[in-house]
Amino acid sequence: MNEATPMSPRPSSASTANISRPGDTTPPGAPERPAPQAPGTPRTGAGSAGRPRQGLKARLMKPRTGGLLVLAVVVAVLPAFLQNAFHYDVAIQIGFNAIVAIGLNLLIGYCGQISLGHAGFLGVGAYFSAITVTNFGWPPLLSLVVAAVVVGLLAFVIARPILRLKGHYLAMATLGIGLIISIILNQEAQLTGGPDGMIVDPFTVFGFEFKKPWHWYSLVGGLLVIAAWLSLNIIDSPVGRALRAVHGSEVAAEVVGVDTTRYKVMIFVVSAVFASVVGSLGAHYIMFLSPQEASFFHSVELVIMVVLGGMASTFGAVVGAATLTALPQFLTFLEDYEHLIFGLILMLVMIFLPKGVVPSLAALFKRGGEK
């Protein structure tokens, strides 16, 4: 009888895992390295699941969380220092501009896409709400929501082609969009009132009319805190990481799998919706509307707010809006020298705080704390 030929043992799964592949520099027995993920891809796996959750105190000590709490406290306490209707009006205007600046900061500061026509989206939202409420009797809240949807769709349609452009070409394209909207609002006098403007009905919600300054302050202040909270959540999400990757280098972002067009269009739409909401509310607050709200100069003012406060800083956008809105109001006593002094102050701020007010001061305090 022939002897049975002994069978060679099959390699175990553990041993096969330790066999080096060509080009693999991982030593045998070492755990495999996870594959790199694109900035816009959520992290998964046992590492993130097993990470201990941060305590409440640790979360509150984060600069962004602490900054949001400070903003909420300032909004809550500020009315104690507002002595008259003029002070309330300035504070409300600051809130309006800050909300638009926060949305625009997501586009310019974090995504790196310039827009010189965002006042156009503000104007579309304002006129849509004003016309539907005043001429057709729509409820103001419904009109505000529908206006935001319409502006979002308009921004989506516009963003797809123009965001393929870069640098000066993108700036000129957005400028052209803003000018087209402004011209239409001026020319369609039967609908918009043209250069003479139009009277707008007051803002009411379920029969409650917002007519006192503190009514408007409470509404706008609450929306400002919500806008800042939304911005911070976007920044800390995979979307925020993708936006920063796009800002750093679109080519590199695409190489690691980031859909750059998708994220640019998404944040363009978000920033336009922020502007639309402010436009709708602003029309009812002033109860008068003119095409000046959608002018090129207003778009430039919004960009200056973002740059002045500090790009890629949510709270910088708030500070920039507060500075650019309040400072001219308190320089009126200078009469003929008002604009000269205002321009000089802005120039000095940009010279000595080139990264913007908030990032420059934060870096200064950090250096001081390290000494």
C-alpha cells in the first residue's frame, strides 16, 4: 500500500495577514493603516466610537462655544444700554448686517470664493416679500420662507456656471449678476416702484405686529445667535473641512476625492439664503424699499465687513458688521470730515491688524499668554 502523502498545512488567516505585499512598508505583525479619507468624508470606525466624550466644561471652554455664549450674553444684556430709539435702530441694523456677513464669510472666508453681488440676493428677497405681502396680501412669515426658497433656487442656477471661474473672473461674474438684478429692480417700476421705491406693510406673525424697537431687537438678536450657531456647526462638520480644503487648493482637494463643485455651490446657496432672510425682514422693518438695497456699493460694504472683522472667523464677521454699521453713525458730528475720518480709521485697522480685527487680536493675546 502506498503511504498517504502528508498534506501541507494551510496558512492561517493570521499568518496570511502578516505576509508583506509588494511595496508595503508595514512590518509584519503591525496593525494595518487605515486608508486616507477625503476632507468631506465622515470618520468612522472603532477609534472614533471609543474616544471618550468630552465633558460639558471642556466643550464650554472651546473658543467657538465660548464665543457663541459671549455673543448670546451680549445680545441679552445690550438692551440695558440702549437709551433711545436711535440706539435700538443702530443695534438692529448691526444685527441685519451681521447675519448677511456671517453667511458671506462662509463663502469668502472659508471656501475662498469672492462675491461682489450678494446685495442682489438681499434685494430679491426684500422685493419678493414686499410685493407678495403688500400687493397680494400674503402672510409675511410665509412670504419670507418662500422668498428664501426662490433665492436659494436662483443662487443654485447661477452658481453652477459662474463658480467654474476663479479669481478676478469670478469677481466680475458676481458683480455682473448683482448689477443685472439692480437694473431689473430699477426698470420694473410698475412692480417695484422703480427708483422711487415702494411702501411696505408691517411685519406680523399670527396676528402679532412687530412695531416697537424691542420687538425687532429681540427677533433680529435671536436670529443672529442662530445664524452664528449654524455657521459654527457647518465649520465643525465634514462640510467645513471640505470648504477649507477647497480654499487651500481645489486641485489637491479634488485629488483626495472632494467634490469641489458641490461644496462651492452648496455654500453659495446658503450664503444667498442668509441674505434673502435679512432682505425680507429689513423691508418690513423700514417699511420702505428702494433698489439701493441691491446696489453694487452695498455688496462692497458687505465684503468689507467680512475682511475687516477677519476672514474665516464667524465672530469676526459680527465685529466687522458692528464696526462698519455703528462707526459712521457716531461720526456724524464731524460733518464734512465724517467720511475722511472713517476711511482713515479703516485704513489704520487694516495696516495694524492685517488679518482682520478678531484673528489679529486673538493672535496677539496668544503671543502674550506664551510669554
